[in-house]
Amino acid sequence: MRPEPDAAQARLADEVDRVLDAAPPGTDPLELFARLGDERLLAVHYPAAFGGRGLSLAHHVAAAERMGARGLPDVIHIVTVQAIGGALLAFGSAEQQAEWLPRIASGRLFGSLLLSEPGAGTDAAALRTTAAPDGEGWRLTGVKTWSVATDRSGIALCSARTREGRNRYDGISLFLLDLSDPAIRLSPVPRALGDPYFEVTLDGAYVGPDAVVGPLHRGWALLPSTIGFERAGFECLSRATSWLGAAENAFHQLPPADRAATAGDLVRLRTRVAGARALAFHAMHTADALDTDEVLIAYSKLACARAGQAVARWAGEELAPTPELRAAVDEAPELTVSGGPQELQLDLIAHDFPIGRAVR
């Protein structure tokens, strides 16, 4: 595994720093995304024709990691550029790619995923949202939940059932929605910390035939890749790294005797975060264009999330409760389900493990 970015990745991270350093203090984060888009840094893995630089996913995550380290809202970036943009790159039509990818890469259009539904948990196949034919297009009706940054998004990638299939996975299609449609209503769902989630009600929202992403009725097969584009764990890694820095600062404020007693814990946490980071970069280095290894991605996501949670747990138990560390303790439980629940990652790993296959 590569524990550190290579020279080309490091140069991209330095470019991100230069753009962000040139912005006036207090610049709105969405404006910072636009500044990065102007320099083709927001989606360097997109083709140049679509506002990128034609580089690899490994290059992209090096730039994205620096954005997260500098405090930009990584969820907005990951969902828009990696999940929705990745789905369009992999499965979108030429017309969809030409229309949407340059706007995403410019940092002036953001998106949300509308996959989860009330009562369905993380079972993306247990959806009740339907898309009924209407002329050449479709009318979408249903309720989606646990959507993030939807109030700042212009588009959303939405799953809906387009027919009664032979099994629960058949008959699911993916649509690209314009969230300005008055038939789409957003209701905030408050969180204990941070921006709210949103419940999204689709009341017969109309989309044209050009809104279908990928093959009609066969969207389920696309979902693992679509979600996988955002699941390498970099949003968890950015938190783990930030929380570790705050924990180290608090550690150095301890009395000498307490520092001596807990120094070994800090070394172990540094090693754990470094190992998670190496695994995340390895997952991207081994990707074949946009084709990632879903099991390796599962290992990476699990390692990054658990490293962040370990840092937060130690900080909460051993260190003074600074505002940043209190926020880490409050937010850490969400890493169990953020970007895909840990049970899903474990299930993917178990299905690939030789002993597991032998038992089955």
C-alpha cells in the first residue's frame, strides 16, 4: 500500500491550498468550490471536455482530501462530484454527460442522493417510490429521507420502481431530478449536531425520458457502483484526521504525569489513522478508471470510520472537553451509518472471505 500521495498527487493538494489561500477570509464554502472549479481542481478525474483534467481517481482523492482538511463541506463534494458525477460518467448518456458534468465540475451545481426511504433503513431495494409513465416521461411519487445538503442542491439522483419486477431487485430505475420542481417538497429533519437531514416528498414530479440514468428497470445493478463512488471513507478519514489533531493539542495540555500515562494510546491512534489513510489511498490507486473493488472499498470505509470513532472515544474519556472534541464525540456515532452502514461493509467483506465461502 502507498502510505502517502505521490508527487503528482502532492502537487494537486498544493494547488488546492493556493486557491483557498487566495480567497478572502470568510468566503462562503460554496464560493470556494466555484473557485476550485475554475481551476479544474474540483473533479480532476473528469475528462477535460467536462471540466476536469483527465486524471485518475487516485489523483482526485488527493485533491479531495486536502479540501476536507481545509474545512470544506466534504459531504456536498463527495455526493455531487463522486456519487452523482461518477454515476453519470459510468452510466449516463452522452447528452447527460455533456449537460451536467461541466456544471458539476465548475462547482456551481450541487446534488443529493434520494435512495433511502422511511421504514426501509439501508435496504435500498425496499423502496415504495414509483415512477408512472406519463406521455414520453414519468411521474414520480413517494417519500425519500436521510438526504443531506438537499436545500443547497439543484439536482438529485433518485431511485424509483418503474414496474413490478420478477423479484424485488427488478423494476428499479434511476432518475436525475430537478429539485426546483414545485412538486418536490423538502422538510428538514433536525440532527443533534450539524446541518439537518431532509425528507423529500415527490408529489407527481414530472421528468422527461432524458432523465433516466442507465438502463430502464435495471437500476439496482448500478447502485453498488453509484454508492461505491462515495464510500471509500474519505469523509470519515477527514474527520479522523481533524479529530486526531484536536486530540493531540488537548493531550499536550495535560499534566506531565497524565501525558506519560496516555502517550501509548496516542501513538496507537496515530498508527490507526495512518493505516486507514493508507488503505483508502490504496483502494483508489488500484481502481481501474471508475471501476473500484467494492470489497476493498468496504475495508477502507470500515477502517476510516472506526479510526475516527476510536479517536473520538479516547478524547471523550481521557481529554479535556474542548468544543472541537465535544463535537467529535457527538458526531462519531453517525460514522456507523454514514456513507453506508458498517454492517454492509462487513457483509461485503464476509462474502469475499475464503472461509465464509467455504461455509456457505
